[in-house]
Amino acid sequence: MKYAAIVLTNQKNPLSSVDYQSVTDAFLSGGVFLDETIILPYDAPSAVSGHITRLSEDHDGIFIVCDGVLTDFARKTVDELPASGGKFEGVLKETREHIFGVIPAGEEGAKTVSSEVVPRIDRRRNQRYCRVVLGVAAASDERIQRALSFAERAAEGRLFLHARSEYGLTRIEAVYNRETPKMIADEVVRVLASELREYLFTVNGETLPSRLVDALKLRRMKISTAESFTGGGVGGANPQTYEAEFTADSTDEDPIVRIRGTASSGEFDFTCHIRDIDPHNASYAELAALNRWLCRTGAYQTKFPGQAGSVLPCGMDCGDVSKKRDFISGIQNFIASASNSSHYPKYGPSIYAYARELLGIYQEFS
């Protein structure tokens, strides 16, 4: 059985993006593999209906992923197809040959896929699937591909492997139906763990930190840490470093920091008032100090814990950390780049969503 997804976007609005990755991940986690994922503008109904018609010729299921405001349009498009028949029940519409779905984007859609769509598909194909999830950090693409190649040989065609990387972390899923011999599934996991041993940090949600805590408790040991106000570095051929610390005359009403470090242009050392930092005209070091102060005071609490502490969205160049630039315009241009591609944006939906969150915070302070 073959399945496909169509993602509807609003390409006229550069600040708009559709979080479809969590939805497609939910399909995969349930053992439903999408052979095609097509991104289309919502205001091209003929293109949408044309793709659905084409896909229905050799696919058993076609699912449209979109924001809630486009749900009626998507359902109407499906209803107008000669082969669709019947009525929608919830997010799904079934015929003898096909199953159609209109699924909301984001976490809501992911939950819908897991709770409604996958069980319905399982009933149609009379199968249930299991999975093993491995988390890998800092492994090269070549190393990951080598591990997957060895694992595919061990799978003997009985398991499906999927890997997705985002800002240095790779999630590998091995999905198999309950008829797969456990010996084969265990061998695939053993091969992956062996090939990626030094990069592996979690198996089925058991993370390295949790293992470390258990080991410390067992040995009755503790870890001590110390934190400065903010500090960091930007790598490359000429690494840049920066740090900030409160001055003696700094107050809650007028926070003052001393910022120093080494930029591409050389060493720098200056003092600034946090409340005077303008993201329209600030250096990266200043913006980092502002970001950490907002987090420290609770004025900024991100909805994306995986990216917490990032001064700029992943993939956006910071430039010389001591030189002033317009970061508001820079982030706006970064977000707009998501709609410049006719196929897939360069980065995942969560990156652009985090960029919009940062933009809103920085605009309030400019």
C-alpha cells in the first residue's frame, strides 16, 4: 500500500509556514510511510486537484496537511473529485479503494494522525507496527549513511529505516510489523548501536543525562556546575568568542554589562546598558546579552525548548560579533526565504517558527 501527503502553504505571506514535519513524523512512527510529500500553494486549486487525481491512480491514501483556515477548501477539493465519494467522518473520508484525509498542521495534526488516522489505516491493512528510536549527536553524514547501509542489510527487507537530522542531532527510527522475527529487529538495533556507539545518546527515550543521573545515584556522587551571565563562541576558520558580566553599578532597573571577546576584526571590550540595546542596530554580542537577560528575568520564555538559548535561528549568519547590524531585517529576510523555494524550504518548520518567535521578542524591544 502506498501513501502520500500534500502540504498547502500560503506563499503570498513570507511570515507564514506550515509545520508539517511533526505530522509526517507521526505517520512514520505509526508505520505509515509517505512515498511522496508535495508542497503546493493553497491558491492553485487546479494544481492541488491535479496532484490528488494523479496520486489516486497508484496510492491507497492521500492526506492534505494545512492550517485550520484552509480545512474547508481542502475538503471541498477532495469532495469534487469523482473518485472520492462518500462523506468525511472527522478528518477522514474512505472509499473502497482509497482513504483521504484533511489533517491540521503542527502538534494537533500529529496527535490526530496517531489517535485516528494510523489506527484506521491499520484496520484497512490489518497490520500493527512496532518501532525503535535511536538518538545520535554530532555524527557525520557519511558515518550515519554507513550505519544505515549495514542496518539495511541486516534488516533483510523486513524493517523500514528512516533518519532525520536537525541542528546536529539525528533521529533514526526502525519500524517493523509484528510478524517480523524479533531476532532480525534486535540485530538491526545492534548494528546501528555498534556503528554509532560513540555518538549514540538515547534509545527509545532513555537519554544520556538520565543514564548519567542513574550512575551518579548508584555511586552516591554529585556534579557541580557554575554559570556566567552569558558567553559563547562562533566557530569557523577564525573562531569568535564573547562573554558578558554585570558591572558593579548594575541594577534591576538599569542592568549594565561589560561585553568582551575576540571577533573576526579583533578583540573588543565595552560596557553597555541592556535596555539601550536596539536589535535594529546592535552587534551579535549585544544581542546575545539582551537575549540572555530576557531569559534570565523571565521576560522571554521560548515555546521551543530544543532551541532555547539560541540568539538567532539556526542557519542565520551572525557576522562579525562586534559589528552592529540590523537583526530585525535579517530575521525577516531569513523567514521570507522559506517561501522562495518552489519545493522544500531549506530548513525545517520548527526553525522558521522559532525565527518568528525571536522576531516578535526583538521587535518589542526595538
